[in-house]
Amino acid sequence: MPVVLYHHPFSRAANVVWMLEEAGVPYELRRVDILKGEQKSPEMVTLNPMGKLPVIQDGDQVVTESAAIALYLADKYAYGRLAPRVDDPARGTYLRWSLFAPSVIEPASMAKMAGWTYKEGQAGWGSYDAMIASIESAIGNRDFVLGKEFSMADVVFGGTVRYMLAFKLIEHRPSFAAYAERLGARPALQRAEARNKASREELGLEG
């Protein structure tokens, strides 16, 4: 049975297509038109009470939240390839940067963009400047977050960096752009982008 991804190309589910392509698992896209509010339908709220995408179904297993989906897929379908084994010293670094994207990059960028006033010591994401410095520390002198080895962490962390750069939500740095370019050269990402483009075309959202 293929993994079912509840999908809309203007949601975080677009990045999950890349995860599935990297994992090499058969999958089916099930369209949810978020522009019509279908993510709040009774069926979707049963799967995810947040009424949000992405959601995957893998047999009887339902997984939500982008980073959780990434870790689940890598452990189940690409363990030891996209996910370091639990006894691999790289496992901690892998988990660290996989979870850094949703818990630090996204809120710190939003806080800066929206001009939020808050005490850095009371916010889990700290400051925007510290977040940028942390990204630099992760990729500034290596190809991927684990060094030469690509992992599912790069889909979560790198996918976020690519998105933030594209929409100018984080500052441009040469190391960030070079990292995004390396990711963009991956065949799995190119296949995912083609699937998302086709979905946009089907929905009349392209062009």
C-alpha cells in the first residue's frame, strides 16, 4: 500500500513530497484544497485536530507535523541511509538540526518580520541574530548538516532554509545560497518540484 499524503502545493505538504522521493517509498497525493478550507473538513480534523497539512497515512498509522513525518519516513524506509542509526554518533546532530527548523528558524523569522516584542530569554527560539549564526554554524563549512553525507535532516532544515531564502525571510549569505544550490541539484528534489508544479497546474495556480 502506498503512503497517502494529504497535499496542497501551497502548504508544507509540498516539502513532504521531497521527503517521500528521497525515501523512495511509493506514495499517493490526495488533494486537499486549502484555498477552499477543505483542511478543516470533518475528515481532515479527524486525522489532524489542528485542521492543517501535512498529514500522511501509512496503513493504520497517521503522522502529522513536517519534522515528525520526516523522521518517521527516514527511520521506517531509509534507516541507516537517510537516518543515522541510534548508535551512530551523527544521530544527535541529525535530530538537532531536524528539529531546529520548526522550533527556531520559523518562529524567529516570523517574530522579526512581524516586529514582535518579547524577551529573548523567555522565547524558545531566542533571537533572530542567534538563529542566523546557528544556521551558519551548521552549514558554513560543510556540504550538508552531517558533513559530506546527505540526510533527511537536510530535507527539513534545508527545505526551510531554501524557502526562507526564496521569500527573503532570512538574510542572504553565500554559504546559505551555496547550500540551497546543492540541495536543488538533488534528483529527488527535482522530481518533487515537478509533482508540485503539476499539482499547481491542475488547480489552476500556475502562471
